[in-house]
Amino acid sequence: MHNYHFASTERLDIAHLEWNPQGSRTAILLHGWPDSPECWKAVAPVLADAGYRVLAPALRGFAPTRFRDAATPRSGQLSALGRDLLDFIDVLGLAQPTLVGHDWGARAAANACGLRDGVASHLVMLSVGYGTNDPNQPLALPQARNYWYHWYMATPRGARVVQDEREAFARMMWDTWAPSGWYEQADFDEAARAFQGEDWAEIVLHSYRHRWGFAEGDLAYAEDEARLHPAPVLSVPTLVLHGGADTCNHPDSSKGREAFFQGGYERLVLDGVGHFPQRETPQAVAEAILRFCLK
């Protein structure tokens, strides 16, 4: 069990793990869905040993992060995740951290860079292709099949499962998005504690429904939404890491994205790795991050 610290922004008390508080540079590691900040527990110490102060926050809806006001809309829209990250950076007074994100966290990190040019020194995205947030994006049929859970969550039946059978639902993703045998029961149980947040189901359902135009967004993010659609070109040096055996986001979904990046761009496909590279092959992920950010 890790000890969480809290940073209070206008909307959230953001829970986060921390390694090497006195590090000379900062890296923020953002988890995805369905996961928790502990997904970085094998990557973070390697970065810390290289001199980084490492922060791993829990995204909105994921315990123990909590909303400060019951009246705040429980929006899971991706622009809100990006804005939360900017608020976290501001309240901690961080100067140009390295942003590393997996899945939802990758979208949050990229959106933060899109909303504020120069906010990060480097961007590392795991298991996600940039520029794939538009509901009208082209979508190959094999990828549409991979996204069955998106469509399922748009139905009342799917909503009930997310609410009432959240651990079984999440475990199905862990069992089918990567080659078998990649995780221990204790690791899933640890991650699943984050799914017990009182707003988790509402945030998850809104996030996927909003993503495809099935739900309205929070008007507080209307300006941010306008800035992020169409996806802006980013000036931050960017590395994409994608598992070659990812059966959630096919590795081809991150191919051919170079035109979105004007500050340098690299992409590395990790053979035999599924959707959770930071858990499946943490040493390779940590080394790739350091090689990219310290060169």
C-alpha cells in the first residue's frame, strides 16, 4: 500500500504518489483506464534514480482523488483531464515537467500540451495514437471491434455493469488487452482500489459517451474543447511507445502521426507487449523514457 499526498486545485483534491521529492527535474506519470497510479511503481524508481522527482496522480474519479464540491459536474471529457493536469502543475509550481501518460493519461498529457504551449519539456505517450479523440474520426472495423466496451457503455445495460460489476468489467480488459500471464492478482487488487471512488462509474461512463458524441460536455470546458478540436499541432518533443500485441488500441492507431508534432517525434513499437507496457515491461519503458528525455 502506497502513501498518497494531496494537492488541492479549484475542483479537486488530487491524490498522488511521489518518489525522490528533492529531484532536480520533475516527471509526472499519468495512469490510464482501468488502472491506478500504482501502475508506475516499477518505472518511477528508475526515473527517480536518474535524478527525477516523480509524481503519479490519480485522475478525476479514481480514488483517492476527490471532487471538492458536490455541485461540480462529474465530467470525464478528455479536455477536463488535460485541464486537471495543468491545474496540478500550477498548484505545485512545477516548471516544464516531463509528462508521461498511458491510455487516458496519455490523452490528458497531450491535451495539456495542446492547451498550453511550452508547459512540458517532453511528452511520452503510451498505447495511444494522438489525434484520435474526434467522434468523426475514421475508424477501421477491427478497431471498432476492439472498442466494443465503448459502445457497451453507451447502453443502460453497460452502465449497470460499470456501476455494479466494476471489478469484473475492469478485469476483462486486463485479461484481453495483453498476452496472458502478465499480471499478478495482487497487482489487480491494488489497482481496483482506485475504482471504488464514489464518482468512478459516473466519470467513466461520461468519458466514453462524450467521446463519441452521446453525452454533452461540461460548459466549463467549452473553450478548451474548441482549442483541442481539431487536434492541435504540438511543439513539445514527443515519444510514443506502443505494444505490438496491444488488442485495445491496435499499434497501427499510432502510426503516421508525425504531422502533429513539430518539436521532434519518435515512435517505438514494443514487440510482444500488450496495452500496459509500464506494467508488462517496466525496465524497457523506463529506459526508453530516459534515453529520449536525457539525450
